[in-house]
Amino acid sequence: MSDRTGRRERPPLTNPASERVRSVRGLSRRSARRRTGRVLVEGPQGVREAVGFTPERVVDLYATAEAAERYAEFVEPARERGIFVHEVTDEVLDAMCDADTPQGTVAVVDWSPSSLEGVLAGDPRLLVLLTHVRDPGNLGTVIRGADAAGADAVLVSDASVDVTSPKVVRSTAGSLFHLPVVTGLAIEPTLATLGEGGVRRLAADGGGAGTIDDTDLAGPHVWVMGNEAWGLEEATLAACDEAVRVPIHGHAESLNLAMATTICLYASARQQRA
């Protein structure tokens, strides 16, 4: 029996210890991701966006019979585009996934970071540079927020968490496939390159003299964000053009990194779209 692409259907995958299952689960390890150039995309939202935006990069899609029926709006298009959809049991899906509670579907996707040169060639107006982000959920949420705010790219330092880790990929909710993400950047040289490219460097810092409410955000600029615990290093602050703070009107001591970044990006988007 064959599917609509003319390929012979395969029986469901039922052995959690099989070589294929181990190779998919192996993508939870950074070494395997670097060796293969592939990432593990878990859950319907991420898989939907991978199929919809970069179908040519989807290597394989795995889904339980129930999930294939429930998420037919992207499973069927995946089949029509020549992506092989493997039916798996719940046990096999559990063995493949990094998440504690898999949501019925997972995909293996080819992914590689963009380049800073390529981003600057597009005359970007809104960027964010993450300098020492260590929490995977924060990094993924920043990428998602940058996507929603219409940022041109997300730049990630070599001192930050790995963008391709399963938790980061899940946290992006598919936004990883929507906008350029540049990784492995040295902070000071990157800031110098941005400045030479006419991009204003705004350090998001609680001690900034100005606030996002009274700062001109209409021109091209990059928000430079620091570590969740200690913020920005002195050398990084010195390399920026201006330090800007998010005003806190209540009694909270500070904002979560991802929340503060999203607020800054939306302040920029509001002015740039006015």
C-alpha cells in the first residue's frame, strides 16, 4: 500500500529501543545537533510552523495516530510536500522526546544560524542582542517576542545558552523558523560591527538615565540585554551608545529578562510604526 506521494507506507514504529528512535532522541544532545545540523521540534505548534515556513528543511515528521488525525491541517500538507509522516505509538513518542509530556507529534528539522553580515545587508531597523542569557525558556521566549514585535533578527552571544536545545526550540513556539537568529557572537566585536553599520546600540539597564518612554526609538537600533542575574557587564555598557531603563511604576524590584526584552521591543515597534 502506498501514500498519495507514491511511496510505500510503512508500519507504525512500535519499538522504543530501535535505532531510529535513538537517533531522534539523540538530538537532545548538543554534540548530535552539531554533528548533524538538525534540531528536535516537539509539539504541534512548533511542527506546524516548521512545515508551514520551512518545509524543505523538515527531514521527518512523527505522530501518533490520534495526533495525525487531530492535526491534519499540517500533517496532510506535510505528506503532500513529500515529507514522510511516520506513525508511532505513545511509547515511541515518549522515548523520542525531551519534554516530560509529549503532545503527539515531533519533527526532525535541518537548521543553521544566520550570519551577522546577512542580517546587516538587509538594513535592519530593530534587533536584539542577548549577551549572557543562560535560561533556555528565557531565550526561546525572547525569540518569540522578537518575532511578534516584528524585529529583523535576534543576535545571541557565544556566552549564552544553545539556541538549538529542545527547551529553547519549544519555547520559541515555532518563531525559530520565522526570523533570522545569529549565534556564537563575541559581544564587543559584534557591538563594534553594529555601530559601524549605523545601528544605534541601546543597553537595557536599570540604571539608565533615560526610559523607553522618553527615548527616540524611530531609527535603526539594537537592544542589548544582559544576564538574568547580574545584567550587563561594564565593558558591554561602555560599548553601547546609551543606557535605557524600563520604568517600574509599582513595587516590583525588577522584570524577568524575557518580559523586559519584549517590552523594549514593543516600545520600538510602536515608534517605528507610528
